[in-house]
Amino acid sequence: MSRSARLLDLIQILRRHRQPVSGENLARELGISIRTLYRDIATLQAQGADITGEPGIGYILKPGFMLPPLMFSEDELEALVLGSRWVSKRAGGPLGKAAENALAKIASVLPKDLREQLDATNLLVGPGDPVVAGDTHLSAIRLAIRKERKLAIAYEDESGRSSERTIWPFALGFFDRSRVVITWCELRNDFRHFRADRITRLDETDIRYPRRKAILLKEWRELDHNTGKN
Amino acid sequence: MSRSARLLDLIQILRRHRQPVSGENLARELGISIRTLYRDIATLQAQGADITGEPGIGYILKPGFMLPPLMFSEDELEALVLGSRWVSKRAGGPLGKAAENALAKIASVLPKDLREQLDATNLLVGPGDPVVAGDTHLSAIRLAIRKERKLAIAYEDESGRSSERTIWPFALGFFDRSRVVITWCELRNDFRHFRADRITRLDETDIRYPRRKAILLKEWRELDHNTGKN
DNA sequence: ATCATCCTGCCATAATCTGTCAGGACACCA
DNA sequence: TGGTGTCCTGACAGATTATGGCAGGATGAT
């Protein structure tokens, strides 16, 4: 196995373990000596991997992924830049910041002339319609989706009726003017979606909902979406 | 210099030359033997670089860029996915296809579990308002911008008046419902923008306009944009 | 046919990577 | 205090990989 493939593997193994792992274990899993492992860790850190090692504890990796060297065509790069600009402008909040960071990361490894070209890229995102409020809950919702956790919300529907529900959020839709959480609703025992700006209160829970979000998304996609009552 | 850095360099050198370059020249520029150059080319091709070598001619690289290994956080990856989906859905045409390709490229190098997670990513782009037509010219416009070429167009403004103009396109704005070409207009001798769907005829030219698009963009950005008459 | 080039195999040499060993340092615990 | 589990670094010999030189084949343009 080539060294670079091994480095990818190492990242993978670290990603699997949520707990700290000792260097010795990592070395055994990779079939290399501990000395080489230290060298590999140092190489990955030099490449930007967020690995921390604490004496007496072990290594742990901040959630993230390493992309191996990759070719993009001009069009593909432009598409990535335009998409990131849209997210940065229209999604806002931490996700928007993340889009900017991703772009900055890509720019920083490009040669100078390309970096300038990228900065001055000719594809711009117009202002568009103002997004209705409700960004405050967006991060919590994304986190709940990622961790497959239930949320307790208070919701006010389009005709002003309020309700309290426990929902299993599994997707987040970005529309021109609003964001919609797509969920399984325990109250209705069915799929329901909720505009983020109409959620008046949101409480995170630690309770994992009993189905996988990928499955829920798949089932939801197979439905007819024209009957979206809450 | 490490081998991986040298490979990046090689891509760079190839990118600079628009004409075919002989392996001997490349080897000299990199300070390596021609034998090693052949090995390097083979490595890059194996990594997906679109390099073609023809006996008697030399090497040439299809426009594109190589990204070295790169770490992204979870948020950054989600932002890239969401952005690409938006481009794919709302920009359409070759650019939308490029967004899909970029995503597929990223997915293909990710480990299996991550690929599934990416496919089933929980951030969706809603349908939004229909984009008015006018996509037909978009590729030609993007190409003209990239190559800094003049365009001859026939345009019909919002009140139905037609005109023929020669424009220097330097940016393309994506709004929720329309796309706008931002240009220097030879007729008005000033900055003007044109909705892509109102361009009734578009002729590409081979005439390079006499200023750099980055400079034009910079100057345009410093203007007050609330007086956009054509 | 000749030229300029791409391309591959082989092999000795050069460079790099790896494992072993020998420390040092730090945090935690008894 | 000392002991344990870990991270971390330096040095060096041996293993592995990369490189250059050479020989020879192939292809397309002129």
C-alpha cells in the first residue's frame, strides 16, 4: 500500500472512532510501527487535518474529511464557486460561513494566477428576494438532522393556529424565500413539513429517533408532495 | 522538492502552455530526466488529469485544475453539496451538468459510508420560482467572458424597444428568476447589464476586448448600482 | 524515409521511508 | 512520590521507492 493511500486510511480509521484512540492501536490497524504512525500523524496535521494528540489519552480527529488530489475542469470549478457563493449569500449563518471557508480553502491551494481568477470569478449571485426570518433555529435543526435526534417545537401554521409537536427532522429544504424542515411528526404520525420561520420555539433533545434519516428521506421522496398539510 | 509538489508544478506548467509542449522541455523545466517525466505524466493521468500526448507533437492539458489533498469540515462539505445542488437545479445547462460532475467526482473518492451520506444529504434545494427562458445563450456568454471576447447582440428592453449593440461581457449574475450579463456597452460607452432572456440574437466574435475582465469587474463594483438603465 | 516525439522495460544508483532503540515530557492515579 | 499510559523527537541502519541512463519500439507529420 502506498504511503498516500495509508494516510487516507488513517483519516478513515480516526473518523470511525469517536473516542480517542492510542497511537499503538492505530499503528497495529495500519500494520506499521508506532514511529511511522507518529510521522504519518505529523504529515496529516501539516496538510490541515485537525488531529489532536494528548499524552495519556490518544488521538482524536475533529469531524471532517480529506479529499485526495482531484482534477476539476474549468466548468466544474466555476460551478463550485457559484454554488458556494449562493450558499454564502442565501443560506447565511454557520452554513454560509462554511461555504466561504470551503472556498478560501480551495483558493489557498491554487496557484496565484488561478486564485485571482477565482476571486474575480465572473459568476455572481444576485440579491434575490429577501429570505424570511427563522435563521435562529437553522443550526440546531441541521445538527438534529445530522445526529438523528428528536426536536420538540411550537409551531404556528399559515392560518395562525399554534401547536406543540415532537418531530423527527431528516431534511432541510432551501427555497427562494424560506427554509422548510422535513420531518416525521409524532402528533400526526405522518410526514409533515414546517417552515423554519414559523417555528416559535425549538427545544433540542438527546433522544435519537428510531429510524434512519436516509430511509425516511427515501420514503418521503416516494410520496405525492402536493398534499402538504400540517 | 517532493514528488507530489512536482506533480502539481507539472500541471501548472502544462496549464500555462496553450500549445503542445515536448516532454523534453517539460523535463528540463522541472529539472528531472525525461524518463521520470513519462512516469509523472502517467501518474497524473491515473489521477484523472486530462493530459494527451501525441508522438511528434507533445503534451497538452485540457483546461482544468488539480487540487492537492485537502481537509473539509462537515459543514464545509455540506455547503459544497448544497451549493452544487443549487447550481445543478437553478443554473441548468452545461454549468448545471458541471456541478453534478463535480459532486460525482468528490463522491467517487470518498469512502463508501461517506458517499452514501453525501447522496442522502439532508439539504435540499426547493423548486423556487421558474427561471425565465434565455438559457440558450448562457454557454456562449460564459465562454465569451472567460475568453474576454466581444459579443454582438440584439436586445429588447423592458418597454419593448429593440437595439443592436456590441458588448464586452465580464460577469454573469444569477438572480432567482433571471440571469443578467454585466458588460461594457460600446453603444452607450458605459457599463450596462442585459437580461439573458431579452437577448434576441447573439453573435460570438473572435475580437478580444481591450481591457481585463477583472479590472472591469472591479470598476463596476465601485459604482452605485441603482441606476441601471440600458 | 526521416524526424520528432511518445512510450516501455531493465537495471544500477540515489533518495526516501521505515523500524528499532533511546530518550524526554506530560497527565493522571495511587 | 513513583508508576503507568501516552505523545513526541532524534539517530541510524536497513527496506523500499524513485530516478536516470540506456536500448528499443511505435506513431504521425513532412
